[in-house]
Amino acid sequence: MKPRPPRPLPARLLYSLRSRTRRRWQREQWLDALVAATPDDAELLNEEQATQREQRLRRTIRTRTQPLGRIRRLWPVLRVAAVLVPLLVAAMVWWGQRPAPALHYTTGIGEQRQLVLPDHSRVWLRPNSSLTWQAAGQDREVRLRGEAFFAVTKDPAHPFVVRTGAVAVRVLGTSFLVKAYPQLPTTTVLVRTGRVQVAGPQRELAVLHPQDKLVFNPARRQLTLTQHEYTADLTTNQLLTFEQASLPEILLTLENYYPVRFELRPDAPAVALSGSLDPALSADQITDVLNTLLSRHHLRISRRTATLYRVE
């Protein structure tokens, strides 16, 4: 049987082998020529030193003539870095510009808290109230549910805004009280020092000065402006002071200070009372004082259960 002739190598492989052989031969020729052209050194005292010098020369040349294929392996790493570096920079910028977290404060029935906000403004949070602080752009902003007295640190570049469900109170540096319980139909703003701007949902309502009192009923679009004489002790006064306050407002205040509930019949006449009550008294003692004031309006508070009172 006639032997089969060897198969020819592929042209690409043959070219690669030839290229490698040619490069190896050229390198050996270069090394031999370089060694032959090196002049004799008087310091080479023996053949061993000559051999060591030749090996150093060969290592140097081989290091400088490495193929470029090893360098090309860095390109995938560089491509990944080109994608990751902008993402890391963007993440750092976002982290630096992200808004500060909101701060929440609450009080329970009969509890009062004195707060110091991040801008060093001071707040006296009344019972059964909540306050949320959030720096919004150029403004220092809080949201109030309930009642609080504010002593605002002056900062003309960053106005201080108190938002309730009905109004926005905007100031620079002043002290004032805001009462905005959801159970009440009205929102009250009372200024102790400085100037306060009060705005409704669609328009500015008023600019208040010391001892000015604003009462706003958004459902009726009714605005009342009066003077209040008892502003000096708004911060430290522990008495429950009323000045021409409605009966629902007085009863809600008592519910915030005592664990009781009042029922008021729908056809009860409108009543406006002025006076002061000491929260150190018991709920029964407080109702006895109120019955004295309500007797002229033919109303009386009677106790039904341990925690329920009814106004009849």
C-alpha cells in the first residue's frame, strides 16, 4: 500500500513558525554581533568574568525585546476602569449633594419638649404635637401638627418656614407661637418678637408684629387680627391661658393635657372664654372651674365615666 504523503501545514501556522524562527535568528545574530563588537576591558581578568558580562548583556537585550502581546493584556483592565471611574465620581458627587435626613419630634398627652434644631433655633413643643425638620434648598423648613413656640436663630440667607395644613409662616429671626391642631377649624399665629409673614394656600394673609394675633379659618376663608397682651410668658408659662377662646378649643386643650375625652352636643351655643387654668389640678377640679364660667351660658360639664365628660 502506497504511503500517504504528509499534509501541508496551514499557511497561517506556517507563516507564524517562519516569523518566530526569523525573529529568533535575528536576535541571536544581534547578540553575537553586539558581544563581538564589545571592546576588551582591562578589568576582565579571567574568562569567568567575561562570561558573566556576556550573560548580563543577553538578559538586558531579552528584556528590551519582549513581544508586545503581554502589554496588550492591560487593555481590558483599562476599559473597565474607564467605565467605573466616572460612575464612582458621580456617586461621590451625589453623596455630597444628597439632602439631609428629616428629623421627627413628637409629644404625648400632657408632655412638653424643649428642642434645639440643627440651625440652633429653639422650639417648645406642646402636648400631643409633632414636628418634622427638613432643610429644603435655601429655606429652613419645619412641618407642625399641633402647637409649638419658636425662637428662631437669625439667618437672612436662609429663611425659616413653619408649614401647617392651612398656612405657611415665614420668618428670618423672631419668636412666635403657632397652634394648628387638625381637630380645630382654625390656625392661630401669635407673635412675641420680630416680624412674621403668614400666607394661605393662594395668597399672603398678613404681616404680623409683636403682640399681633392671627386666627385663620380656611374652610370659611375667615381671617381675624387682634392684639394679645400675654406674650411675655409664652415660653415658660405653665398655665393654660385662654383669651376669647372657643369652647371646642378649650376642650381640645384639656384633652391634650389629660387622658380624658369631652363630648359637645352639636347644637351647643358658641362660647368665647378668657382665663387661666393650672394643669397641676385634676381633671375634675378643672371641670369645676369651667362649670363656673359656663353657667352664664346655661352649659354644664358632667362626668359620665372615668375618662368621658359630656357638655350639656
